[in-house]
Amino acid sequence: MKTGGRKVDPKLPIYVGVLVLAVLMGVGVGRVLGPVSTYPGDPGQNAGDQSAAAPPQGGGPVVAADGHIHGGTIGAGGSAGGAPALGGLEISASGYTLAPAADEFGAAGDPQSISFQILRADGTPATEFAVVHEKSMHFFVVRRDFGDYRHLHPEMAPDGTWSVEAALADPGPYRMYADFTAIDAAGTQTAVTLGADLAVSGDYRPEKLPAPAVESTVDGLTAAMSGTATPGVASPVLFTVTRDGRPVGLQPYLGAFGHLVALRDGDLGFVHVHPEPQLFDGAVKFWVTAPTPGTYRLYLDFQVDGKVHTADYVVVVE
């Protein structure tokens, strides 16, 4: 079991890989549970309130109004234990379908529009969506070798067509993910993550994954993972960001101090994770459970001095 990124720190426990993947998997199931009550100050309840109390004691799950779990040990179907769930593997789920306007993108590097609709079971476009972490739609595009990653926020037209402009840097096969909470005519909210393939024309030369490590350095900032865990038990994983060895002040971004995305190598199963609403001694704190074996690519979005940065890691769980 190994953890990954760009720099190796042998002083940190190698079990951090298990921890991070655990949170990723546990939280992903929260999207199946749907909206329920939150603890005070949860970003899903009030994105501007970061003065919340910690999750309840006892290791139980805390589910935000956005349908994400911020702590606890959850298996498939929302029950304790069981196999963790990943989203984005299907183009249709829970009565909704991702319908891209096109599955091919022009020349790499050229700004172009990506458009799609979310269709209901009757084939009509969905037009009512809940605001989750300050956005009605979180949209991700990643190349299948993880060489290019984008976290985007498209805008919706009155007819239900979502559009966003992007300049995908490299040619090759990509996967797109629409992460949203739809509202039906009865007011029922359904949290779903759907996925579809996208191709960018040009000479595709796949890249190899970086070697496992517990640190990632981006834009002069180093984000280090730390924590320990026992399989099947919720445990904390923390991300500490420093510049030249000194802690930096993190700022909320989209209602949270960090957004963590995990993608499983091979099928590109997807999980979008949110941390506790408060920093823990300056670190971003996620709760984790033990994952299934596999190799995963992690992307941590965080904000410093008004700019969003993305740290990336590789986690191998054996």
C-alpha cells in the first residue's frame, strides 16, 4: 500500500494511501443517500459559515444537505461496511442521462465550447438543480492517462443546455463528469454523478503515472498528506499546505477549504469529497475508511491568496 504525488517524504506513514482513498470511497456513497439534515455550519447548508461545530462523536456519518458525507464509515447503499461506491461510470443513473452535444473536441489547446444536457427518464431536459457548494453544476474533464485535469463550472441556458469553454491542452481520450443534484417536479432532490467519453484530436502519447509519494508541489506551494487508519474504521486524513516550509493561510473555495477528487486508474471511477467545515490546526481535514485495492489519482483544489491551486497525487492500495 503506497501513497502518491510528486515528492516522497519517508517520514510520513505509507498508510496514508489507505486513508485518503477511504474518505474518497466513503463520501462517494453520500451522493446515493440524497439530502438530509446537516450539523451546524456544514458548507452544504451554509457555504459562508466556517464556524461550525465538529461532527458528532462516535464515528457516525454526517451527511450534508448536498448529499456528501463529511465523516463516518459507510459502505454501498449507505450501510455500515460493504463495498465503497464510485460514480461517473455510467452515462445514465437514477433516472437521469448525460447527453453531450458532441463526443469529439477539435485541436488540442484551442478554446472551444463543451455543451451537454441532463435528460430526465422521459427524454426531456432537466432544468432545476440545487446549488451545491455555490454551484448548480460541477463539471470535470480528465485525460484517461491523467495528463490533463479540469474542474469547470458551466452555465445553463433556459432550454437546459449547459456550456463551458475549455482549452484542453493535449490530444487523446478524455472522460467528462457531470456532478449535480437535480430537482424534480415534486421537489425531490437527487444527487448524481454521470460520465461520458470525449476525444481530442491529435497525436496521443500517453504519460506514465508519477511515483507514489505523500507530497505534491504546485506553484511554489507544497501540500502534504498525513494520517493513519484501520480498515473499516473512520479515521482522519489531513492536508497541510506550506510555502518554503512555512504554513500558509487557506481560504474557502466554493464553500469549503478543499475539494478532493479521486479517479480509479483503468475505469476512471469518480468520487468528489468535501472536508470538515473548519480547519484543524491550519490543515484541511477529511474523514476516511479503508478502500478497495487499486491505483487512484487524487486532485486537491485549494485556495491561497485568492488563487485556486490543484495538487495531485497517486495512491496505490494493495
